[in-house]
Amino acid sequence: MLGWAFGELIGIYFLLHLFGWREIIVVRADSISYRSEVFGLGFITIYPASEIRNLRFQPAPGGRRSPSQLAFDYRGKTVAFAAYIENDAEKVKLLRRIQQRCATANRQEAQESGTAFWAK
């Protein structure tokens, strides 16, 4: 009986995730806000730009079981988002737009030291 109940909860979770889930990312010069919601209900997390490090594109590991995503380091943890954008080129384009709008810690340090931030 508990197995059926657990299975139904998992099924409901996946249906809600499939039809009602979305990510909202708001990029400002001083912060990145991330909201994950299901049918309008969710939580928002605000990450100050001064504490964001290593904003990057993470390709899918090995066998493409998990999708590629965008990520950054914040207070010793990795924050990943945009995994459900299907096209990797769109993810890279989004990454460039975020880098243009938000002065993350890496960009500030590069400007202060005179190092080129955009160099590959």
C-alpha cells in the first residue's frame, strides 16, 4: 500500500514538473535572482553579483543522460540552472547575455587586475 502511494506521489510530481514547472532568472548589474515555480508557486533566491564566481556553461557529462546547464559557484556551492533549454547554442547565448549584464566577482577581479575577462 505504501509503495502505491509513493508511486502516485512520484507520478504527480513528474506531471506537475512536466506541465507547470518553469525557471525565472532575473539578471541585474548587482545580482542574479532565480525562481523555480510550479503553477505560480515557488521560492526566489537572490545571489549578489559580488559573491558569484566562475559563471560557466557545463556540457553534458559523458553519455548525455543529464542535460548540459549553466552554473556558477556561490559560497562554496554550485548553483545550476537552464538545464531544460534544449539547444546548447541558446544556453551559450544566454550565458553571454548574463555576463554582459551582471558584474560577477570574476569580472570585477579581472577589471581591477587589468586582465581581459572575455579572452578564451
